[in-house]
Amino acid sequence: MADRVGIAEVAKLAGVHPGTVSRALNPKTEDQVNVDTRARVRRAAKQLGYTANSIARGLRTNSSMTIGIIIPDLTNPIFPPIVRGVESCLTGRGYSAFVVNTDGDAGIERTVFESLLQRQVDGFIFGTGHTGPSVAADAYARGIHAVMVNRDAGGVPYPSAVGMDADGIQAAVRHLHDLGHRSIAHFAGPAAFSTSRVRADAFRAACDSLGLERVIIEAGAYSVEAGKAASAELLAIGPQCPTALVAGNDLLALGAYHSVREAGLVCPDDLSIVGFNDMPFAEDFLPPLTTVRVPLFDLGVEAAQLLLDQLETKTIRNIQVALPVELVVRGSTAVPRR
Amino acid sequence: MADRVGIAEVAKLAGVHPGTVSRALNPKTEDQVNVDTRARVRRAAKQLGYTANSIARGLRTNSSMTIGIIIPDLTNPIFPPIVRGVESCLTGRGYSAFVVNTDGDAGIERTVFESLLQRQVDGFIFGTGHTGPSVAADAYARGIHAVMVNRDAGGVPYPSAVGMDADGIQAAVRHLHDLGHRSIAHFAGPAAFSTSRVRADAFRAACDSLGLERVIIEAGAYSVEAGKAASAELLAIGPQCPTALVAGNDLLALGAYHSVREAGLVCPDDLSIVGFNDMPFAEDFLPPLTTVRVPLFDLGVEAAQLLLDQLETKTIRNIQVALPVELVVRGSTAVPRR
DNA sequence: TTGTAAGCGTTATCAA
DNA sequence: TTGATAACGCTTACAA
């Protein structure tokens, strides 16, 4: 950078002491300084093109006004809206965010976490929660401020902002039931994620209460590829194959789209498919995807607010914010043909 | 944060001077210190759970090892791959990235730019280039390190990493010509963006050299909404309406999808549509979108490399990296029916 | 209301 | 090879 003007130069030009410049320029202390000294300082600062060095400030105040957002993969379409939600809430309050990806790799997660820690971030937003030994668990043990978004931390009592997934699954199953389906499949996400368990449990409960046949296939990941694999398994069932599928998320649903087409079948005629999340452009798919809309942006906002609250109160309260979801019926579900 | 162990504690435990600890722990200076003092220091550091404070380091070294990525909107699907490309290149070298959005608003861009400047970022990657007075122009004038990605800075001689857009457009037009189309439309993006001009110019040239009728409609933005508006204008032409459309990007193409459907027409029968970028999931649209694939991730990698080069050499060379693109033919283009 | 000066956790220069 | 010491640019008691 080419910034060579500091508080000292401003002080000299304004004819005051550096300390006074600091006070005059800081909103919290500006009223400690005479109104026209303040004006003089301001003028000098502007004239010199003074830019505060928040790194120096942070060193002194022990707060960097930065946070870290740790997610599996930014190219998973659910994350951009979440990240934007977080930032919409944080930037106005003077925070900036580091956004880093883990690709679901625990080692990478550890590395980026430590690296952000060195950068003195004031807190974390984790989109990576899972059961078992985790960075979140370690962070909690070290008293680090953080919140979970979209998933919970699998036992670690950080606050979290999630969707009301059970409601969404229930609505999806009921919708399929009302269309006349009597046997329904579910692609569950990896068991380590809270979302997977919540959705699978809700699926079981909904089917049972409606008296529907059900089959659950666990997908290895929340990805298109995993969706294809699970679909292969599903279609291999043959004549007994369920007539409808509630996929654990939209990507799994998309994988099912591919497999169904490759098998020479058509959705929704041969298989009705429901997704989860209502990822951007889900309505533009072939066919438009019936799915459960999760307010992703708002999830980000809530997570940011929970973190802010934590940073302000310096206490980690175990609050779970659950936002309502909504079934969006589009073209991938229909009356069963068999 | 709850980090209370600094270099001083480590020094005390290891029985050496803080300066020695610094040297022992810094890869660049570790060979200035006796091999077993070094080991002792390392052990002490580990034992205390020492985490370096890179903010303090940055203050002293005048380098934060952070960069700022300024883009219009992370939820525009072309940006996540670009950002990941950038980070794939930078994180290995010890950099972390702030990702901020401008929503195309010059005021917001200014604000976030200044805010990142205060945070002492070592450089910027701009995905926001346009003609006219810009943050990039100002940054250049101030000697700030930066590169452009996807677009150039409209006259500001920062290096840039872009796609070979003209080739892509040419391939698209030729493809439509070969299918038998004789009159083709183009939705051009806002004139302020370099991509818009390059693509529109290439469109004109390609049509002229192939002897095709052409109409160009300028869209107000690179968005689905703008695509709808432009399509309304296009369809209003009536019987003389071109039989094919080369949209300035995939979002505009998607807007055209919507309008075509609303008008009771079908793509590609009534209108063949080509997009640009091959955004994620373009193959899953209804119909699958014929589009020009731009290596977005690689664009990010190149941009990061250009920035790294700049930070290392301390010189801003005006290098333009242009990556090859490729027409991907899918279901949205066909032989014209009229 | 303003000046003084210490100190945030490092690194870098200079001696020893 | 290590120690001592002065920065880096700012904030904040405390004093005046």
C-alpha cells in the first residue's frame, strides 16, 4: 500500500497532539474534544487523505472488527445467500468478513480456522457443523465466540440459526400423500450432519402417521453425484420402487433428475421428486423443482445477529433460532402413474 | 478472543529472549537460531498453545497478508467459482481474503473499498470494472495493488484476467448460422462494462461476416429481470422477429426463457437461445442451455497470480490474460422452424 | 479540553 | 547465535 500519512501528520498539520486527533476522529470519543479543534482536525485529515489504520487500532483495542465465515464450499448454491445475509447485517456495524472453504475436509477446516485465529477475528460463523470431534468443539472449549448456521454443531452448545426442517419434510410428504403416492423414498444426507438426522426423522414420522410405505437411502454427501448414486440404488428396486422421492436437498434431487432421465424414465410421470432448500434457479430446472424453501439469506442475518449479541455481551448463550420454511410446489411432483 | 499467550510467555518458558522466539518461529529467520534453542522454543510454544498474532506482525512488517475481493453480488452464480479460484491460489501462500459485495452501487463500492483499505489489505481483486469514474481509477492513482477479473477497468491499466469473449460469441453465431438461422438477436449488457462492448462488437462482426440479419437490444443489467425486459422488446417485433438469440450472459438468457414461455412460445422451436458463461447448473435448465463456457475458476486463479506477481515485484504491469472459452451445445438451440 | 506517555504483540536493527 | 531496544500506528489512563 502507499499510505504514509498517520495520525501524527494530521496532528502536526492541525497543530494538536496525536492523542487529540485520535479522540477527534473516533465517534466514541469525539465529544471529548472541543468542537472547533475537532473541525480543524477533520479538515487536516481530509486534506492529507488520512486513512485510519485499523490494524494498529485493533492491536491496541484487542478487537479486529473482523469475523470468519467457514463453509464447506462457496459454489454450493445455498451458501452465497447465507453469506450475503451475514454481511448485510455485519458490514453496517463495521465488521468485515473472511470467507473460507473447507471442501468438507477436517484438516483444511482446522488449518483455515487456525489461520483466522491468528488474524484475530472476533468470532466465527460455521456452516460446517457435524457430530464427532470438530473445530467447533475445540473453539468452544477455548471460549471462542462463534455461531452455527444451517446446521448445528452436533452437541457443541453454540447458538445456531437453522430452518424448521421437520416442518418442511412433513409438508413435502403430505403433499405427495395428497397427490396419491403411497410409497415414498428419502435420500438422507450424511448422518454426521444435524440436518440429515432431523430430515430423516421427520420423514419417518410423517410417513408413519400417514400410513405410507417408505424407504430411506443414505447419500454419501449433499451433492449431485451422491444423488445419482442414491438414485441408481433406488431405481434398482424395480417394480416395487416408490413413486415419489423426498431428496435431502436440491442437489440430491438434481442427481435424481439425471439418473431418472438416463434410465429412460421421466419426472414427474415415473417418479415425483421433491428437493430441499429452494436453491437459486430451482424453478428453472427441467422440470421446475418442487422443493422446500429455506430462507437462506435470513438464516445468515440471524446467525450474524447471534454472533453480534455474543460479541457485545461476551457471553455464549445456547440459543437456537429456527426459521419457518415453505413447500413450493412446481413441476417435479404429480399424481402417480402406477 | 481468549488468547492470552504471547511471544513473551513462550520466551520465558523457553528461557530465551522474545526476539529469539520471534526468529525461531518465523520460517524466514529460523536458521538464524541455534537448532536446539529452536527446538526448545518450538516445544514451549506448543506447550502453551501459542498462536501468533498476525495483526501485530502486520503492524510491524507493514503487510497484512490479506486481500480484498470486490464483486457486485456473490449470488450471481459466476462469482463463487471465481472467488474459489482466487482463494485456491492465495490461501496456500498465506493470504486470506475479504469478500465484499457492491450490488453494482458506486457508493457502496467506495465504502467497502475504503473500509478494506483501513484494514490494510495488501491488494484488491475487482470484479466490478466499468468505464467512467471508478474506484479502480482512484486506486490506481494512489498506487494501490489490484487486478481486474472477468472485466477490465475501462481504461485503467490494471492487469486483468478475462475470457476470450469474442471467440465465444463468434462460435455461438456460427453455430446458429450452421443450424440455418438467418436473423439473430443479441442482448447486450450495460455499455459501461468491457464484456458488453466486446461481446456486442463480436456479435456484429460475426453476423456481418456471415451475412446474417441482426438486431441488438441493450439490457439494463446482467440479470434475469433485464433479460425479461429485453425479451419483451424482442418479441414485440412480431413476424420479423429473429429466430435466434445470443444473450450477453446466462442470466439474460434465463430471462428470455421466462418471457418466451409466458408468450406461449417454446424454446428452441420458436426461438433458439444461447447464453454466456455456462453458469453452474445451466445444463439442468428447461431446456438445457446452449452457452459459452468460460473457465471461471481459472479466471480467479489467473487473477490471483497476477496480483501475487504484483505484490512480489511491487510493480504494476499492464498484463491482460485472456483464457479460451468453448461453445457448449445443449437443448436451447435447434433448426429454425420458420 | 488537551497533552503526556505507556503499551498492544510483533519484528528489525544493532550490539554483544 | 542471542540479547537489548526501538519502532509499527494507534488508544487510553492520567495529568495538567
